[in-house]
Amino acid sequence: MPTEIVLLRHGQCTGNVAARASAKGDHSLFVPEIRNQESSLWPLTPLGVKQSSLAGTWIKENIAPAFDFCFSSDQTRSIETAEHLGFTGTSWVEEPLLREREWGGAENLPVPERDALFQDLGISPTEDSLAWSPPNGESMITVTKRLRLFFEKPRKLISSKRVLVVSHGGPLQAFRVLQHQVKPSRYVEFIGGDNYIRNCHIFHYLEKRNGKRNFPMYSLEWSIFLDKDNHWVEASRNI
């Protein structure tokens, strides 16, 4: 496994704005463009572009100016985030295994319609276990399997020093579940509170565990994110 790995969630996208407004009671942003567009095509907002640029600057100044390998999800918001990080001359590999968790189209609905759909199908409207999944979507168990495949698939990952990955909230949380060896009984607690993954949230993993190619792979996790005043908030955790 790499000596160090940096995971980054994409910047704010149009779907994020609509979903967050709907969660606060304003459903007006679920216009036809959001409802009918494949969510994999949702682009960054101007704020998302700014967040990506700021994240790229922070990574270059505080972690490394370049990486041995750089991967992004093959979905639009991740591709655009990678472009705006500003790593000149970097060749990005677009990886389907890094795609956002599949929500089966529920992500295209405002909260009341989404909750009604879940209720009609007898599904909890909120994630209540590792096995929970939206209709026609993926459970976190499935997403963790994808992440394992990603780290087992490219042999060039094994001997590289630094790797940068741009992905989504679901896969990043799946990586953390694997890295922290989260038990099913602790999953709901683990993903709540301070463990919420923000747009352009950076996770830096280092202090590789000698001789280990399986999770947990690292002994130290740094969490770095922008607060509402555009100040970077940093915290470390031993694993």
C-alpha cells in the first residue's frame, strides 16, 4: 500500500445545494434539471470550484506538491474537482470503483417525496445499519467491497509513495469504516456528529502499518475541512 494516501471529497455540486435546502424545508431547488438529470452528471457550483481550488492549495502547501498517482471517480463533480485542484501536468485516472454510492434515483427527489417513497416500500428514511440501502441502491456493505477492490486492483498502488484520490462522501466513509474497523453495532454512531464528511473534506493517512496490505492500513488519520468562514479545521486521530 502507499506510504501516504490523501482522500478528498468533491466540491459542492448542484445536487448538494438542492438536497441541503430541501432538508431545511425549501424544496424549490429541485427543478427539472435536478430531477431529470442523471446525478453522475451534476456539475460543481461556483462555490464548489472555489472549494476545490482552496483544497488543492492546502494539499500542495501542507502535504505534497505532487503525487505518484492520482485517481478520481468518473462522475462529473469529481472530475471537475480534480481539474480545479491545480496539480499542473498531473495525469488523472478515472476509476468507476470510486463512484458515489448508488441511490437508485432517490437522490433526484426532495425530502418529502423521498421519505414517502421509502415509507411506501417499508424502508427506513434514514440509514440505520451497514446493510441499509435505498430502493435499487447500494448498502454500505456493498460500497466497502468496492473500496477493497480498488485498493487490490491496481498493482502500482502497492509500491507508490503518495496517492491522491478524489471521490464522494459514500466511498470516503466506506474507506473510514474499513480503516477504523467499525463494528456493525457502532456504524450509525460512527457516521454521525463530527464524522460528517463535508465538500472538499481532506483525509490524510500516514504511518503505514508494517507488513499490512489489508485494513487497517495506517496508524494516523488527519481530517481537514473548511468551516463556514473558509478557515481550515484540522484534527488528528490515532487508529
